[in-house]
Amino acid sequence: MTIKQTAGRDALGDFAPKFAQLNDDVLFGEVWSREDGLSLRDRSVVTVVALMAQGLTDSSFQYHLMSAKNNGVTRTEIAEILTHAAFYAGWPKAWAAFRMAKEVWADERDDVDEKAKHQNKMAFPIGAPNDAFAKYFIGQSYLAPLSTEQVGIYNVTFEPGCRNNWHIHHAKSGGGQILVCVAGRGLYQEWGKPAQELCPGDVVNIAPGVKHWHGAAPDSWFSHLAVEVPGEETSNEWLEPVDYEQYLKATNKQA
């Protein structure tokens, strides 16, 4: 994944074009886009702690806090990260960082109640945080295995705005996946086609070899059953994330 950044050119393109180019193309286009060893979530955590340690709780710090949240860092996690860093970076710096973090994660307290409301709308459990596949998602997802024999059936739940990466189900024969929507409102999109809205009762048949993604609408939790269609030599190929621009375009299709 290559991160597209224009902040440098927008702010300093005329005054300091080289600095702007290094900021947009090297720092974000190369360093942040590296996939060796660190996820975007990891890089966000490192950056937030480094800025806090310097006492830089300015608009740049706010941007990186928001990026950390978008990259999957939860309210509970950021509180623990800043608390731990306070012993090494300094107590006053932590206070300043907490003031800004509290604003960025202000809406997450309501998420607990919304999650409970979502659970009450369906018979299947939300399950545990989908940590094993977290690197293939933007935002928090949850996984509840319902059947692991004969046919794999999993209830996958997405918090608002969460979506998985573009991916392809491969198979020599048979294979693919079926999505059965059970609660909330979501999105599904195949490569080269407009996104479609998903509501409870909708069923999506995904053939092998089709590049696609699915996830929640920006303002709604969403759950679907993922049914693994049996086949020969089946595998999943995870591809690039659905970036904010692609996601925004997909949601606008529903307007």
C-alpha cells in the first residue's frame, strides 16, 4: 500500500518545494508505506509516542492521533499507551497528550452501548476481536466461529467504518464465499463495479477469482455470516487496503 499525502505541497509547495516533496513522497510515500515488519497501526503507535515524548501536542499530534484511531487503536489502548509512555516521557507531557486524545476518542464511549444494541438485533454472537486478521482490516472487526466442520461458517462483525482489504478467493474448483447479512448496514464492492448496500436478509455470492471487499457503512455496525464454499486447493489472497478515498466514493454511491 502506498499512502498518498499532499499536506506538504498544500502548505509549503511554493515556499519549500523540496521539503514538501520529502514529506509527501518519502516520509509518507515510502517510510509510512513500507510493509516490512510494522503495520500502519504499529507505525501510528510509534509516532504518537515519539511526538508525545517531545511535547509536540499540536495539530500534527492531533493528526497522528486520528490516524492511530483510524488504523485500529482503541480508546482503551491509547489510554494505556500514553500511561505507559508517561513514565519515560514525562507526566506533564502525558497530561497534554491525554487532553487531545480524549477529544479524538470522545465518540468511542458511545460505541459500547451501540455494540450492545447491535448484539440485541441478531441471534448470533459478535464474538472476540478479530486479532488474527487485524492487519487485513481498517477499523475493528470481530469474529465468532459458528461451524468449523463440513462447511466453515463465521459471523463477522464490523464497527462503523470498518472494512477489510481488497481480496480474492482462489480455488482450482468450487470454492468462493457466500455472505448472509444478519444485522446492521454494510457495503460490498467488486473491482471495477460500483459498491452495493447490504441490509439484513441480503445474500452475496462471491465467485472464485473476483477481487472484492466488504465492511460496515460509516454510521452503522454490520454483521454477516461468511460461508466458506467447499472446493479444491482453496486459498485467500489479501491485497491492498480500501483507502479513505475509495471508501468515501463507495459510501457516496449509496446517497
